[in-house]
Amino acid sequence: MKAPFLLPLATLLLLPAASAERVEFADCYADWSEKEITLGNDLVERRWTIRNGLLTAVSMVDKATGTEWLRQPGRQAAPHPGGDPVDENRTLKFTSRTGQRHPVEAESLIIDLEAKGEQETYGYTFQIFPRSSGVTMRFNTSDASAETEETNDDVTPDGLEQPKPEKPKRGKAIQALEELMLSPLHLRYTQVELKDQTDHNDELVFEREWLPLQDNFEVPCNVFYVEDPLTGSGLIFLKIAPLPHARPLPSPWDIKVFGAGRRIIFSGPGYPWTVLTYSGRRPGRIAAMQDYQRCLRGYVPTRDGMFLSNTWGDRSRDSRISAEFLMKEVEAGARLGVDVVQVDDGWQKGQTGNSAFGKGAWGNFRSADPRFWEPHPERFPDGLKPLVEAAKEKGMKFGLWFGPDAENDMENWKKDAEVLLQAFEKQGVEYVKIDAVEMKSPAAEANLAKFYDTVLRETEGRVVFDADATAGLRPGYFGTVNVGPVFLENRYTDWQRYWPHHTLRNLWTLASHVDPVRLRMEFLNTSRNTDKYKADPLAPANYSPDTLFAQVMFSSPLGWFEVSNLPESYFESVPPLAAAWKKEREAIFSGHIVPIGRAPDGYVWTGFSSTARDRKSARLVVFRELNDEESWSTEVPLFDAPEATVSVLGGRGSANYGDGRLTVTIPKKLDYLFLYLETE
């Protein structure tokens, strides 16, 4: 195995009160003394005063607009442990680090602050990335009389490392992460409620808005927006944690707003968080969110956003899994334009509860069979390496399905990590779908984090996890940002559960909050089960195969089918579009992806645009659903040029751009256009 991923560490000891210290990294900087600490970069600057080891926010400046978001210091310190902290002097120790903290993370500046008292000690970690408009923080408290544990310097601030839950203290002060007294007089507050467990939920995004004068309210959520309607600038509150229902470290609410005082409290211990500034209304907010998520997991063109196929979608389950069958999948995958051929449940010796051959284990894999995760000796007598090599010869990679052992709070995480490290080192497997997770306790959450972290570090970030969010208590959209895409849906034509416009709708609604490259979105073999849809005009079979691929190509696409079982129409229409997409996808996923049109419902004009960071080019995919308008016009978010040339990269129709607007004509319903815009 490779040596663990390490990074530079510099320690800066406490200076006299009259002195101050400053460190810089790229455009990031931090200044501190015994009385205050400031962190900033070219986009944002935050400042806190320090008293007895507790921080009070006194300034948050959006440098892009010159906006000072705080009109006065918070009414209480924040982060705050809750209740009445011991009033004692605390010795401050600052530590700075720079560089890449984790193999998949962007380089950053990190400041650790220990405020050590005789009775209580507080620990703070601040992290700021170049080109991102927020400061990531985590906070913990400890009884100073107990032996202090060593800090793990290499743990990434993405919700993976979990401290022990705190017992709330009695007293008046709220256990808070942020306490902000906002400057703008008129504010719009938006709670974003996200859903996963897609085996049970179809609608995945709900937004609720307030324009309060006197209203006070509190809501649970991972994402919350505050915007000044007059200027279109705002703040993003993001908790880097599982969704509220799935958190082993629960909190009754995450955001509390006091409308009359324009006072906002961000709460809920145990997880890191950030507050991002933005301008430019919805497109600017989306861009800020995507920039930040790409700091926690940097986009690598040779690794991320791959077109992956998975054998489970045709419902044969494990009944056809064998070396011979997978060789056919490799051959067919190369014809279709697939990047990764992935085998689902059935490659392993052990039998699961989803097997076509009878009931097996689920979660308790190792107690069912200590050799559960060895390749099936009859189905794969030569192991998996011949398949990996066959895929490699055709320019593809090979992936597996895997379920971490759930027993005793996932205590077997080291053995599970070793299975995948061996598959990587000896077989060459780099893509793994993770299923069967039940994160029912803080210990299970921490062990799952160690499992992911070990594999990522030992492989220097080369292994990509598809984290299934279809059922169970799982990290979801923001619990494990750095591991890979979220596997979002299990939809099947067998039970009339797959509707292309619903999948498009989920991607469109989520894309405002979750970077689309972090979503694994599916399209199916629509020649199966056509009788179950009868004459429905939105039946999957009414869409051309390339339209189905186009619906998910601004995400990480999933061919949820046996590729070797596809009709010839897929091999005729998908490969040309897939080839055109591959030429553009680095630009797509490096740009800012904004949903355009209306939320898909089967009857509207809709789509996505990805505008380059220099704002001189854009790639778009536009869909005409079941409506009678052959032409449609729209502004292109973040693309400000009055004139531009338009190239059609795929689909059927025409387009032109002038006077700051794109006009698209698609003659046929349920069809699309894939476009490239460039300033003249």
C-alpha cells in the first residue's frame, strides 16, 4: 500500500497581546492576536473578537460588492457551547497549515485555535480556500481535566470526522454555530428542504420563503439562503452533514430567525459548516455553491463525471452475472461510449437479500460468510482482473458494487477498506458503488468516514465511490461530499416507476443546490415493459435514446441497464452524442451549471447551461417537452455578451443568439438540442 497522504504543518505559538501574527497562502490570509482573528481572501473577509476563548462575529465583508453584512456584533458568542460557559481566562494557541489537506480536496489555509482553560477548553478550526467565498469552521469543547486527544491533522472538513455529542448545558445562551446581526433592512429568507431515500420519495427539493417584519421561526435544513432583494447579493448557510432525518448527531433545528431584529442563529453541534457570500441573484448563488463544493472535492476530468453503466437496472439481479456475461457488457459498453462498466450485486461469493437465487444476507455480510467479498469462484474462476484488463484495452474502466458491514456500528470498516484496496491494487478496480449503509449511531457514522477516508488516502483519491442514497440512513448530499457522486435513484420500467421527465426534474431542482457532477443520474432501456405504459404520451419509449442520455449528461450519467441487452437504436443514436459530450464535458463541469427554463413536468421548455468562468463561452442542453411551441427564447445565465456564435453539437433543430438572448427551435416534441455559444 502507498504511504498515507501527508501535508505540511507549521505551528505558530501564542504571541504577546501587543503583537499580532499574519499568514498568507495564495489569495488567502489570516491575522490574529489575543483579542481577535480575521480570515479572508479576494472574495470575502470575516472577523471575530475573542474574549475568554469565545468568539463573537463582528464583520463579514463581501469583497466582490463591498457589502458589510453585519451591522453590529452578535448578542452572544458563537460558536457557543450552550448554557453558561465557565467564566475563566483561557490560554490561546494558534496553529497554521497550508496546502492540500486531503488527496481529493483543493489547497487551502487552515488555522487551528485552542482556547485552553482550567475547567473547559474550546477548539476551533478555520479553513479558507482560494476562489471560494466562505470560511469553513468546526467547533468542539472538552473538559480540560480530561486528557486531551491528539488532533488528526489529515481529516478533511466535510462531515466525516465526528466529535462526541455534547450534553446541552442549562442557561440562557443558545448552543450556536453562528450568531449574526444582519445589515440590510429588507431580506428574503429561504429554507431548502432536501429529500433522499428515493425508493420512497419522488420530489426531492422543497423551497420555503419568508419576507419577515416581525416573524420569528426556526427550521431544520442543510441549506439556507438570505438575500437582499434590492441588490441580489446574499449569504449561503451550509451544514456539511447528513440531512436532518439521517443525522446520528441530531439537532431540533438548524436555523433560527428573529425577523424584527434581522438576527439569525445557525445551530446544531457536531458537524462542520460554512457561510458563503454571493452576488448576482440565483445564478451567482448557484456559482458560489458549486465553487465551494469543488473545493471539498476537486473536479478531475480523467476521474469525475464519467458515463457509467450498471447491470442492475434490467432487473435480472444476479441471475446473469458471470465472467462471460461481463465480457459481453465490456464489448457492448465500448460500442455505446461508456467510460466505466460496473457490475452490481452478484460478483461476490456471498449471497445478498436481493439475490435472484433466494434470500441472503443484508448488512451482516461478514457474519453470514467470512469470505463474502471474494469473487464468486464459479462465476469468476479467474477473478476480476481479466475483465478489468478487457475494459482497459477498450479505453474503459471497471467498477464493483459493495456493501460495508453494518454490524456493531460498522466495526469491520478496516476489513471492508482492505477488500477495496486489494481490488484496486491487484485487480485495478477504481469505481465502487456503496450500498446497504445504515448509519444509526455516531460510532457508525465515524467508522463509515474512516472506511472512506482510508481508501481515498491509500489510493491518492483515485477510487471513486457512488454513495447510494436510495434508502436507509445515509450521508446523502452533504454528509460525504468528498467521496464521489450520490447514486440517486432506483427506477424501473417493471413497475412503471421510471418516467424520464421525473428524472430530469430531480436533476433540474437539485442542480440549484448540489453540484450536478456530484449526482449520478440514470437513463434506462425503454424497450422493456412498453405494455405497462400503454398509450401514455410521456411513456419512456416515446423518447429517443439520445434524448434520454441528453437528460443526464450535465450530471454523472448512469446507463441503468445491461448494455448487451440494448436494442440497436441505442447504439445508433447514443454514441454520436456521447462522443460530442466527451469533447465538451471538461468545460461543462469546470463551468457554472445553472438550470434554465422551468422545472420539468413533461410539458415545458427546460434545460441547463454551463458558462465558462471567463464568461466568454457556454454549453447548453435545451429540451422541448410536450408543448405546442416549436421555438423558445431565454437569457443564458452568467453569459453577458450581447452577440455570440452558436454551434449545434447534438440533437435536432436550430438556434441563434442576439441582443443577449438565445432562441431555440426544436421541431419535434420530447426532443433536445446540445449547443455551444462563443462570444464573437
